[in-house]
Amino acid sequence: MTLMANRIAVADDHPLILKALHDCLDLTPGFEVVCACANGSALIDALAHTEVDIIVTDFAMGQGDHGVDGFNLLKQLIEHHPKAHVVVISGQMNPGIVARAMNLGVRGFVSKQDELDEVVQACVHVATTTECFYSSTIRTLLNASGAMKKPVHDLTPREMEVVRLYVQGLQLQEIAARVGRSISTVSSQKSTAMDKLGVNKNTDLIRYAYEHGLL
């Protein structure tokens, strides 16, 4: 029995990079590139008609397309295509951008300073595991900045949801009603999240959330 390949969309405003991404991934067993786009608007349009499993996109694609770029683009991709795994490639070497992107729901982040094979590794990783992927250059960047000391991506989606609602000012019973879980479950998820993040007090949890863009 032949297994279906993971369908991939790629986007980058540099033609050579776009071609390299397309060819490299399309030649990788288990992957099929079904659309290649030169900007965010083209990517959004293509995905309106094509279902994919993985989206590999540049973070900053200029060319007069700033309305569908950066975090705005990532938010649209994650909101409208929740089943697709988003992998960002970027020349930006800012740990804050990486952290915020991952907090939005991005599954992988690769620097354009890395070898092309890191993009393949990222796609394999997100297709076969539930964990996030950081390329070697990005991991070094985050380690140097201290951002990897207590990585936000260790939290499960439900733990992240509870933390965000709590930091927004909701009480545990209000969160339980909002998410449809018992108060004991919500309380346990909040406690587990605090343990993972290495914070002991509610004030420290709130400070951590603000400093790492969890809101």
C-alpha cells in the first residue's frame, strides 16, 4: 500500500530560495510540494483552494505586500489552517520574533543562515512528532539570549490556553466555564504549566507571560 505524501506549500519572495525550497522538499520521500508562492497574499489565495499538511514560509516578504506579512501572515495561516504545521524560515535573528512566532502556534523555525537540509529536517520533525523544531542557528540564538532556559513550547496547547486566560484576569472557575473543563482540571493544568516554566508565584507567572508575549 502506498502512503500519501505530506502536501507542502512553500512561500518566499526570493525566486532562487523559492526554487531551492521547492526542489529540495519535492525530491524528499514522503513530501509533495503542491504550491509555491512569491508573497503572503499569493500564499493565502493558494491555500483557499488547496489543502496542505505543512506550510513553509518566509517571515518577512516585502515587495509591497506588507499587509500579509510577518505576524499578520502567521496569524492568518494558523487561524484558517489549524491542521497545517507552519514552519518559518527567516533572516531575522531576533529571539523575540522567534518566541512570539512559536507562541502563535508555529511549529518550526529555521534561519536562512542554516543549511537547506535544516528545512527538510523541520518538515520531517513536525510531520512525525508533536514537538516544535528549532534549527541549529536558531537554537544557538535562543540559548545565548536565555530564551531557551524555560521554553514556552514545553506547554501543551491546553496548558497554554489556561495560562493565557489566567493572565488576562479570569479566575479558575471562569476559565473552567470558558474552556468546558472542570475546575480541578484547569487548576492542575495551571500548576503543571507553572512547574514547567519554573515559576512558583502567580505574580511570577504573569510577569513571565508578559515578558514572553503569551498574551
